[in-house]
Amino acid sequence: VSVYASIAATILSQRGHIDPDAKMHLQLCLSELIVNAIEHGNCGITFEEKTRALNSGKSVVELVEEKSLDPEIGAKRVFFEWEIEDDYTKFIIKDEGSGFDVNGLKTKIEEEGPMSLHGRGIRMARVFAYKLYYNTKGNMVVIIIKHSQSAARHTPAGFSVEELIFTAKGDTIFEEGESSDFLYYISSGKYNVFHNDKVVGRISAEDIFMGEMSFLLNNRRSATVKAEIPGKLLKISRKAFVTVIKEFPHYGIFLSKLLARKLVKANSLNAITLPDSL
């Protein structure tokens, strides 16, 4: 369970959508909700049944293993998926059980207080999530996490001595026609791309680098980039980039794959906007 929760939390952290400190909290929160789907949903373990087992010294894992000996229960699955949008990520956890009385469980948790042996997942999710809700049946929970506008990536190895730039809303990073002497690593923030004074794109920490195409080809900038919100950039000179590539050759491979992905995306967008006659 923790592996799947960790994958989801790591992706959001690596893309700069949540602060590194929030990664562990999200992982624990998702793990608890997935466990709830297994024990309460698929296995049908009741509040009272779990209480008796815990008071007798039995673990939840042992209780789930006993229940799973029933072939019908053992065949049930939990479905875990997520959708990453611009400003938030929605996680959906659904089990194949008959559902449970969500409001009844919430009432019991509140009656027992913070030291209750039950409801840890729901309590954690309530605190951490922007929104949390169950379906009427009680076999699906949706948790929405707002993306942090200030979340920053860690500086990649080899670039720790490079210049850090803290951008304010409206700051110009570079202008169309300028020489491309620097590559920018996006630690945080969102940036609008302008061509002929029109917004043609948007860049965020998910894109990892900014201005890499003209930088690598030694061309002049083909667009102007301005900060949409406050952010942080790492300004990398050509000399520093070459030095680091020699020390960390896999960076070159990674950048090549990144450029290929961006080219495919750009070609797809161009194909959509071309007239049918072409």
C-alpha cells in the first residue's frame, strides 16, 4: 500500500506541486485511506469487530488476512487513480465492498476523540486535504489536494553554486531576440510565454527547464517569458552546463528525452491548429 501512495506523492513533489515537507504527509494520508478501503470496504470489518481485535492484541493485518481466506473477499480489489490539473490533484480510491455508513463512522470517531483507535485515515485527510468526500454508497472516497504556489524543487546535483533568481509577478526572464547564453532550471513558479506580444504558452516547474532549445542550438530567443506568479529559477551558464554534463553524463540523456517529449507535444498542437485543407 505504501509503495503506491509513495509513487503518487513523489510525482507531485517532483513536479513542484507540493512542498517536499508535505510529501510524507500526503503519502501517509493516502496510505491510510487505501487501508480503509481494504479493511472496511472489501473485508467488511466493522467498527466493533476492529475494536475487539485490537483490544485482544491482534493486528489489523492479521484480521485482514483472516477475512481474505474467504475466496469472495480475497478476489476483491481496490482501485487507486489520480488526475493532475493545473491548480489541484484529485485522488480517487474505490473498493468493491458493499460500502459503509460514513456519517456513522464520523460520529463514532468524534465521540472517542483524538485518541481513538479508529478513523486515523479520515482525520488525517480532513486536516491535509482541500476537499474530502465519499459517494453515497460509502465505497469511494475523493480527496483533492491544492497545489502549492510556492513549492520549490531541490537544486540538482552539480548546480548548487549557480545563481538563484527570485522572480516577482510580471518580471521578464528573457525577451524575444535576445542571445541565449543561459539555461533556466525551474524550481518554482509559473511563467507565460509571449510571441509577437501574444501569450502562446505557459511554463511551470513540471517543465523542468526553460529556454533549453535556443540555449542548446545557440540561437536567439524565439519568445519572451514573464513570471505569472512569484517563483524561483536557477540560472545556468553555458560553461557551467558543459562542466556538469561531463561530471553527470546522464543529464545529457535526460535533457534529450525532455526535448523530444516537448517536440512531440508541440507537433501535436500544431497538427490540431492546421486547417483541414492542409
